[in-house]
Amino acid sequence: MFLEILLGVAAWQIVARKKHPSLGDLFRRKPTDRSLALGEAGEAKAQAALRNSLTALCGDDYHLFNGPIIIEHAPGADFPTVEIDHLAVTPFGIFVFETKNWSGYISPASVPGFLTRTDRDGKAEDRRSPLEQNQTKVAFFRSRLPSLWPVAGAGLLVSDDAHLSPALHSDLLSLGDLPHWLRARRDSYGGMPTVEVTKATAGIALLIDTSCAAMGAHRARVAM
């Protein structure tokens, strides 16, 4: 009987940990094959929307990098690289986009740097905000590119089943918000020296690795 009680307590603790992940668990959560496939589908959708929006706004005067995009932001660290979902160069700035293919109601979380996703059944879970994930990437380019080239980031929530709380930061966007967000960025940049897209693109190309080998090595480290 005593052994059965111990086994029951151990099982309950395992279930409890699964239901209530720690902050560390949230940072270390590894993607499953399904989540990876959903993420890639969302990135393809976002890339198409970005290309359409930028073409409408800039004509041919922009560059949208195609993935994979890897940067080495912390040489010598256990995890020296990060993946960038989308990277755009425009006459009014350089933009780093983090894409999430999340469904449900997306709202601010009580934990700084996280968002709460609530599904149709009312089940809620905290997930790391794409703006939080973007901070290191934006800082990387700001530290290595001329200060005259402004660098900014945004999070793209691309699912048709995602509903964004009005309390979210204005840099968290649905794809329908994207054209207005880009126009606002262009208008706020008015009067500043125009970014030379060709020169900026060449400079960024020296800082990134777009090879499949780099992506494979990065994902292998993340999966460890």
C-alpha cells in the first residue's frame, strides 16, 4: 500500500509539472515536428505578405532576404546563433520580423516578456513574446550597422484564427496590420537621410549566414 501511495504521488507531481511549466521550461521548450511545420507554414505566409506590402509601398526599392537566416550573436557561448524569420531592407529602415502561427486570443501575460494564448476551450498558456525573442537580433544589427540606418523589429501573428488583444504592444501585428505599420514607419522617417538599399543589403549580407548547413547546425544545438 505504501509503495502504491508513493507511485501515486510521483505520478501526480509529473502531471502537475506538465500543467504548470516553470519559467525555465518556457524558455527551453523544444519544437515538435508539428509545431515546426506550423511555424514554417506561417513564415511562408508572412514572407508573401511582406513582399506584397513592400512592393506596394516601395516598388522595387527594397530587399527582402530569403531564409534561412542565421546570425552568430554570441561567439563562444553554448548557443551562439539565432534564427531570423524575416529581414527587410527599405529606404526608411531595416526591419527584423519574428513570426508566430498561433491561434486563439493573444493577450499580455503577467510574466514580463511573455504573451498569453487562450484557446476556444478557455485553456490558457504563456508563450515567449516574439518581441522578446527579437531583442537580441535587433541589438545585433544596431551594434554592427551604421547608426544612420535605423533598425526595428516587430512580431507577426499570422494565423487567421488569431485574435489580438487591443492591449498588446503596437509592434505585435496581424498580417492585416502590416501595410499600415510599414506606412507609419515610412512617414515617421520623413526628412531623414534615405537608406541606400543596395549598400545596406551588401553590409547585412556580411553579417548573416543563409546556408542550409548553418540552419542545420543551429537547429541541432537548439534540439540538444
